[in-house]
Amino acid sequence: MTDAPKLPPAYRVIALDAVDSTNEEAKRRARAGAEDGTLIWAREQTAGRGRSGHKWDSPRGNLYFSLILRPECAAAEAAQLSFVAAVAVNETLATLLPPLFDVRFKWPNDILLNDRKVGGLLLETEGAGRGTLDWLVLGIGINLVSHPERTPFPATDLRFETGSAFPPEAALEAFGRFFQSWANCWLDEGFAPIREAWKARAKGIGESIIVRLPRQRLRGTFADLDGDGALLLDLPQDGRRRVTAGEVFFDMV
């Protein structure tokens, strides 16, 4: 156990020195009845992972946490909370970084700093069927002092970019404030303001991109983000396609 950061009362922070994965621990606790707002924070993960089961290197010094949420909505709508979290991460980084550092979003859930991946989100849900939702776990990792090498998409960290170290506690406390504010906005006003805030920081809209799907590779223009958070891709011959899951790379050709 380690000292917990100070977050607003809406959160119940469980601070751990090390864990296999904050998402796995959050899922275990969610299944055991953990309440909405329970937040698992660990200084180190021994089996951290990102989307599609990819390994997430998790040495000490970076930020790793997972938030249990129980929104009263359908699973498809709850997926919008990953965009809520991305906007909150952007504002968190804005409080830590000097001016003029370029933070962007890479669809669907990566955070870029100076065109390199500095953080990511992993959203997992469990429901009772027919679109109902029991709980949602929102996992977030931010590279504060180190980053992996030899990744499919180049990575970075805040210390590498700025020369300064940032404590995980300060980053988590800032995120807690911003996420609560944007989540309230989502509850009160729906996805529209979240979508606009995300698009304002998105990388690649209006540009040629490559989307890798499990059995297909598409090259087209990133036309827009639709009202549910799907990527709208304009293909040269097949028209517009709605993509709900995939890996985006930026076409340099």
C-alpha cells in the first residue's frame, strides 16, 4: 500500500505499490461490487496491457490507474466516456507542460505529445446482455518519466520532452478534477461538446490516414468523428465507411 493522492470526494482511491494490471484489479473489484468512482492506482504494473492485448510497459515513475464507473446508460453510449477521459488527459497535460507543447488525440484512444504516443486509454465493460451495462472500467496510462522503445507507433514521455520530472500524484490529482468536470458536462449536455473538444485536438482530420483492421488495411481520408465516436473514413472508390475499431497510422506518402 502507498499514500493516496488527494482527489475530489466522488472518487474512492485504492493506492497500491504494484499490481498485475490496474484494469484487471478494477474488474475484479467491480465484479465484487465496488462502487462507482472506485479508482485503482499503482506505482507499477507487472502485466500491464493496452488495446488488443498489447503489452504496456509499466515501470515505476509513470502514471497507471483504472476507474470503475457505473453509468446508467447503454454500453454503446458509455463508450463515449473514453473521449471524455481523453479531453481530461489533455487538460491534465496542459497543467504540467510548458506552453507551446503540442498535445493531440489519435483515434480512438491514444494521446500524442509532439506526434509521439505519451499515453493511452483502455475501456472495458461488462453487462447483463441486451445492451445493458453493469460496469465500465476506464484504464489510463501516461508516460511521465520513461517510455518504451521499438513500438509500432513512436512513443515519448514528459521528462524526455521537457527535461523535467512530474510526480504521478500531481498528474492523477489534476486528472481527477478535469474528468469530473467533463463527465458532468457529458451527463448534462450529451456527447456533442465532448466531440467538439476532442476534434479540436485530433490529429489527422481531413488528411490521408491508414486504418488497420484485423483482416484489412484501409487508406482514405479521415473525414470526421460521428455522433457516437466512430471514425468516418472516405475511401477513394468505396465512399464513406464508418469504423468503430481499428489502429490508425498517418499516411506519409
